[in-house]
Amino acid sequence: MKNVGVMILLCCTLLLFVNSSLATERHAVVGGIVKNAGESALVIGGVEVIVADDGSFAHEIELEKASYVTFKLDTELPLFLILGDSLYIEVDAKRFYDSMQISGRGGDVNRFILGEVKRGADLIGYFNQNIRRIAKMDEDDYATLIDSLAGEFTGPLEAFIESRENIDDHFARTQRATIEYSKAKALLDYPYLRRRFAGVAGFWPSQEYFRFVDGLDLNNPELLEVDEYRSFLEALVGTRAEGILTRGTAFDGRNYKEFRAKHQVVMETFKDPTVRSEMLYFVVYPLVAEYNLKGADDLLESFRTHCTNPDHRKKIDEMVAADEEIRNGCEIQVFKTVDGVTLDAFIYRPRDSEAGEKRTALAFFHGGGWSLGKPEWGDWQCRHFSSLGLVCVSFQYRLKTQHGVTPLESIADAKSAIRWMRQNAHDLGIDPNKIVGSGFSDGGHLATCTVMIDRFDEPDEDHTVSSAANALMLWSTPVKIIADSWFDEILRGRAESSACDPAQHIKPGLPPSIVFQGTMDDQVPPRTVQEFVSEMKKAGNRCDLHIYEGQTHLEWGKNGDDVLAKMDQFLISIGFLE
């Protein structure tokens, strides 16, 4: 076996040299040795590359011009390749940057890139360690600091370019842009840092502070391949939109205020058709991916009119069609109108259901951090339980980004949803005493609030009709939010977070519940969920907990199927499912 490994390595090495001499017109070759790859796949330029048993690999890349390609294991590095380059890379996957050795034609340029990436990581570490001190700087001192830090990269780059004959123009231009727009993005981050880490609520810099943008090229399509350029443009759109919403009233009372403000910025700022198209995609993609599109027809039409990238248009159209298919597969009714906003109930009835029946009902609330999400996200769970005979409803509720509200309005909408189900029990064909509140992430929090929080009902509704669910099924749910800085931020001082914290309202006599939680959840600390369940049991309540080792907040995959199976058994155990 050892001799076979040697032969593979020899063949890979020969391939590198053969290609470097014979494929100089349209190709570059990257080969070498990967150690300790384990289960990690080697991906070069978006293509998974076969790694031999001894770690050797060789990959030929077709190029039309000098380009960046990504070399990726668990960590990644951008490689700069010109026609005819032949790189040899040795790397230990467990010590990616520190172990990497690059040689061969084009090696000097890519060794420089590796060094800059490592220095950039050190800079990020410095920032993270000193973030609160940096955030307390006034705008002049902060700008001076950022300029100084950028200079630590500009000097070595210019020295490297000066020391090389015939340095590739594309490399020089893109590396300069990387530094320039990294600096500009850092300057744009200043208002957020002041608010988030220095506690200066509502902070906004002087108009003079933003003058640095005036000297930047905002309409250069050739720079769109530079991640830092694209990131800066996206941040600029967000910052200018925030300024519009903070200082003006043009979008008051309108749906999707943040998206409309960003759309206005894009149309006013970017005159180059390609750059404008990319920035419109940046605005519209999350709108389509993360929100119900009712009332957004004008934004979609503008995108389709001005988008010059057929792949982007196709992607958006496919996403819109997928949501339309979901909506066509259920019955949609308006269950609430408030402040000019109509909220929809997506109703999934069993095929044999009829009005007047008394079936168990499921009220599902999607996740999204009280800020985004859509009732279409409940399709999978609602279809599952409707196939078992339940009448299921996935509810829309007001959101921070879409409607400009706080979690208090979201809680009120969840309570209205349960009350609406009871008031319409005959038409829905449900038992008003068998309504299961279910939700993912903050949707689970809302379902829990219908049971445990006695405040925040709509004042003009019939409070003699209960707004509390009769059972709870909670999935990756923040059941303790009193120390949640994000929740405090979006609450905007409207109430104490403890008033919305299920963990602060545990008492005897609560409905039965089942909770699902991953050990690697970076948004809902598993410890807080375990403490909540323990306290619920101490109070005499049934509260089942299922922990999934290694599971993150999202992407439950096969674990999701297991969750549904355990939900089925839970419903059977409480007499809500036969």
C-alpha cells in the first residue's frame, strides 16, 4: 500500500508539470497533499476534488482570464490563478492556515494572499477583544483607527507589487479594492457598534462622517467578484435605508418598509445596470425567501424589470412559484385586521373533514426571531398532521422587519389566532378544547405565550373567549428570554423582557407540553431549555424534553422526522390523536 501511495503522489506531481507546460493557454493546475482530511471534502473552484488515500490530489481548472478560485476544506482560502499557473499545496486540514505551504508557478502571489488572510484573522481577533473600547470612541478617533489598521495592509501590498516584475493588473486592482472596501465597510459599521456595544441608543453619526463614501467607486461591475466590494455595497444600502427610515416618514404605514427603503437606495445610488441588478437581487432575495409576499408585487415587478442576470430572475421566479404552490394547496382566510394590516390563516383540512366536527386542531407559528418568516414555512408540519386527521392552521403574524412592530404585537397576534380558532370552531370543524399550539424557534415562544402570559391581548377582542392553547409542542424554542440581548433590542423599551418570558411565569396547572432541543443550538442555549423543563415539572406540569446530540438550531434533517414521530406519540398520550 505504501508503494501505491508513492506512485499516486508521483503521478500527481507529473500531472502538475505536464500541465504547466502543455496547458498554458486556457488552464491552471492545483495539486499537492492534504493531511488529516477525515470526512472533510476538498473543493477547488466549486468542484469536489478526489483525494487519494495518501492525501495526494491534482485538479485542472479551465480559465478564460486571471481569476480567483476558492480552495476549501473546512476552512477556505482564495487562490489567484493566471493561465498556465501550476500550484503545489501541502496543508493539514486541522491546522489549515498555519500548516499551508504553497509552491510552484504562481506560488509567490498566493503565499502573499495566505499571509494577508492570516493577518486579517489576527485583526478580527484584536477587534473582538477590544470591541467595547473601540465602540466608545468618537467618530474622529474611530475613523483614525480604521485608517491606521488599513495602512498595515496597504503598505505590504504596495511593497509586494513594487518588488515583482509584470505583476498581474487584475491581481493588483482586486487586492487594492479588498483593502479599500474592507476599510469602508468597517467605517459603515460604526453606528451599529456604538449602539450595540457602547449602549448609545439611537446613535447616528454626523453627515460629515459619511463623506468617505464620496470618493469611492460605487458602479464598477468588474469589482463585483471582490467579496469586500460587494459586502460594502450591501452595507451601504442598509445604512442609507436606515437613515431614510430614521429621519423620514415616506414609508410610514406601508408594508415592507425596510425593503422599500433599500429599493429606493439601490435605484438612486447605482447607475451601472450590472451593479444595480446585483444590488436589487441582494434586496429581493431575502424578501422572497423569508417573507409572505402579499403587498410586494411592485417590488417584484421592479426587480424583474431591472435585473440583467437571467440566473437571478430564474431563481426568484422559482421561489415565488414554490410559495404559490403552497398557497394553492391550502385554504387561506383573513383572521385579523389591525392597523390596516390583514393577517392570513393557512388552513389545512383533512380530506374527509366537515363543518361541525370536533377534531383536534393545530395552530402553528413559524420562526424567524420575531423579525422575519412566513406562514408558508408551516406547510410541512401542517400537511403531516392534517394527514393524521387534525385541522391545521399556519398563522401569519406581524414582524419587526415587515411591519415595524415589537414582539408584543407578535404575541397579541398569536393570542388572536387561538381565540379566532375557538370563535370559528364550528366552521373549522374543530374541538375548541383541543387546540395544540406549536412553533419553531420564536414561533414556539409565541405559542407558549398564549398559555403562560396573561397580558398583551388585543383590547377590542372578546376576552371571554380564551386565547390559550390546550397543549404545546415546542421546537428549538427560546423559553427564557430575560437575558436575550436581541429580544431586548427589538422590544424597544415597550415592556420589561420578564413580562414576555415564559420561564418567569411557570405555575401549576399548565397544559401538557413537549419540547425538542439540539445540544449545538447557538441561538437557544440548551441549558435554559433544560432549566425551564425542570421548573415546569417541579410545578407539577407535564413537560417532556427530547435532546438531540450535535443538533444545531436549524437544518434538522432526519432528526426532524423523529421529532414528528415523537409529536404523534405525545398527542396520542394526551388523547388528542387516536
